[in-house]
Amino acid sequence: MLEINVQEAVMKQGISRRDFLKFCSMMAGVLAMPRGYAERIASALATPKRTPVIWIEFQDCAGNSEALLRSSRPTVSELILNVLSVDYNETIMAAAGEQAEEAKQASIDAGGYILVVEGSIPTGEEGAYCCIAGKSAIQLLEEAASNAVAVIAIGSCAAFGGIPMASPNPTGAAPVSNFIKDKPVINLPGCPVNPVNLSATIVHFLTFGELPAMDDLHRPLFAYGARIHDNCPRRGHFDAGEFTVTWGDDGHRQGWCLYKMGCKGPITKHNCPAVGYNDNTSWPIKSGHGCIACSEPNFWELGAYNQADLQRYAPPATYAPVQLPTQKIDPASAGIIGGVAGVAIGAASVAAYKALSKSDEEAQTPPANSTKK
Ligand code: SF4
């Protein structure tokens, strides 16, 4: 048991009670819970109960560890994870060799811990592509999961195989969920994961004693319940048929939609628009690059600059022309179609149909009196 609770531990690191309560409110917001739940989270974190975390890493670039550790300043969530993650983390623990392995084994024997797994599991050549302390990743994963209360597959490599699993997958890389069948596995994909979503998942577990609700890919709905496209600040430009068509063109400089540059926001579920990265400083679309669908399975195979197949996401009547129109539509026909579509799918699609007769070049050139950014 911890001698002090999480709240006391973070306050000892110089975080004020006010900032701690702000963190609890933020966690309630990220978890899509009513404001009142912030008090419940604060109360749970003020309970001196220790939930150890064992963090193991296999076939990956360590980007998820980096995302958590390399921020410009320690945040409350990092401190909370530091308080919880003392048992075993190969990247940051002081112990090494036999001492580190003994510490991990002691935690496994004690049980009751959350297992965080970073990286995919190579299965080729009987696991020879990733061995630590003479054991394959498969053996190490199964051992570490044996007494865990829950397993968090962090980052796209652990969740879905990620880049190591990309064709031709020379190491036989596979996701964590292929190996753990007797306890809950939650996937937190992203390349890298957003540390806010890891914190919120652990805070949910500490507060309610269970993992948050998940989708059919075992991703928590609070973070992966909505498409990026549906909350994107450039969505108005998509609906108006205003697209960046070349890096650095007028549309790009004015913040227009990046769909034609390969943005996968329409087929990607992630809460990037709400929480951003690096203390919400920015995220790919905000910085001017399209989403690469890093939180979706097999994202690497989609091609970063290939256009997403929108018809898998929505019928063409609901979005602006994303290909060059094959024929001009006369205003009367457009009005009829627009009226019908407007009843069916709302005002945004009416604007979309008005753009049907625009060529790419016209769509790219802002009107002289445009105030759009
Ligand atoms: S296609 Fe991409 S940039 Fe355009 S609105 Fe959708 S998510 Fe945003």
C-alpha cells in the first residue's frame, strides 16, 4: 500500500490542490462525463490505494514512452503515472539486469496490477526477433499478463500490429489481443498514443474499478467514439468544397480542407481535435498536414497521401465534390437536388451541391471578398 495517496503524492511534487482539481475536471471532460464526476475522481485519487503498473515494451520505436516522458514540463497526469508506474518500466527504471527481472517477478507474484504493453509481438522464427533475458516476447507477454487485472495495449503497434506488421511483415508481428484471451484488453492506438487518453483510462479504472466502455476494436469510446472529420475545425471548408490541392497553395495557407492531400480524418476515430498533443499545443491537421489514420488498423497500408474512400463513410449526397466534376450541373437541377438533399441531410449538403459546378481550380481560389481563414 502507498503511504500517501495519489493526490498527496502529486502535491508533494509542487502541484497545487487547485491544479489537482483542475486535472480531475479535465479527466471528467476527456472521459465525456458530467462535471459532477470530477469530485468522484478527486475522491478516488485521494484514497491511499496502490494500483501498480507494469510497463513492458517489445517491437516498436518507444514513441509512446517518449510521448509520455518528453513533454516540456511535468503535468499532473505524468506525476500520477509516475506514482503508479514504479514497479517495472524498462525505459525509465534505475534497476537493470537480474535486479530488474526480480522486481518484475515480485510484482507479477503479488498480482493486482495493470499491465501496459507497448509494441507488437513478433511470432516469426518462434519469437526470435525480440528476446529479453533469454525469453521471447510471446513468453514475456504471457508471463506478465498472468496476474494482471487488465491489459492496456498502448500505441498502434501493440493495439493493431502497427508498422512492424505492415506488408510483408517479415517478423510475423501481431497485436497483443491475439495472445491475451482470459482478461480484458483495451486498445489505445495512435502513433504515438495520446498520454491524455492513457491517463484517462487509468483514472477511470481507479475511480470506477473497471475499464471504460469500448467499441468493437476494443478502443475506449470516450477517445475513439467519433470521427476526426466530424469535429475537425476545417470541416466547414470540406462542406463548402474548399480544398488544399498543393502544399503551400492559397487554400493551404488559409487553412482549407486537406482531404485532397490524403487526409484520412473521414475514416479515423480519435479525439485529436478535442485534446491535441503536447499539452494540446497542436495536432497534425492543426499544423497543416492531413490525418494519416494512425489510430485505425493497417493505417500504414492506406498510403499517407492517397485519398480515402469516402463512399465507405457516407453517401456522396452528403459531401462536396472531391473529384473533378464530370459535367456541369445547371442551376435549376442543382436547386432541385439541393432542396431535396437539404430536407434529407441538412444545410451543409446544400452548400456542398452549390459547389458541384466548381472545378478544383475555382474551389482553390478564394473569392476576392473572402474572410475565410
Ligand atoms: S478531410 Fe481532414 S482536413 Fe478535411 S475536414 Fe475532414 S478531417 Fe478535416
